[in-house]
Amino acid sequence: MEREGLPFNAERNMSYNSRLAQELAKWGETKGKAEEITNALFRAYFVDVKNIGKAEVLSKSAEENGLPADEATDVLLSRKFKDAVDEDWRRCAAFGVNAVPTFLAGKYQMVGAQPYEELRRLIEHVLKPPSESTAE
């Protein structure tokens, strides 16, 4: 992770259910804060080793990123974005995605954290004219 420039706490030894975090992120999208919330959730989970399955942790994260904590709490407790996340899951299943991260490019998919060079190779392969792709 360090080689890719992604922060990571190597002492992280717990896994937490991310379902509520996904719902918070969907709400963040509607507020124009998708990138901020997603980055904050990544940091909370992988660096700060916070339990992103708890509404209070998520509400604080929302507040730290310019969103009202009370509204975040309401969104999480009411599960207002449950159906939207369910739909995301259905769409992923239809594409055969069952792990994070998964990169889709054309009819190809690459699973797991990958070095930049591998992602570039995937994109270059997909962008090749059909005559070049079949020659391999």
C-alpha cells in the first residue's frame, strides 16, 4: 500500500461491517461530498482503525467533512439510503463483482489493489484495435 501512496496502518487487525458507511457515502454523493466522505471513510478504516459500522463514528466523519452530523445521524438511523446501496450491490453482482476493489474495463475485470502499471496495462489492452487484440 505504501508503494502505491495509500496510507495504511499495518497494525489494523479488526474488520468492521461497512454497510452503514456505504449508506453514508451515498448520502454524501447527494450533498456533493462523495470524494471527501469516501476518503474520510478510507482513512477511518484503514489508517485510524475506527469502527465504521457505528453511526456515531460515521456522523463525526461527516461533520469533519463539512456535513451536518445531526442529518448524517438521521440518514443512518432511518436507513434512507439502504435501497440505493442495495441497488449498487445488485448492479455489481450483475457484473460479477464480489470484491473491493474491482476494476472493470470492457469485458475484463481486475480484482484487488493493483500497481499502477497493471491498471495501465489493462486499459491499454482494452483500447487496442480488435485486430491487435486477437493477435495475442
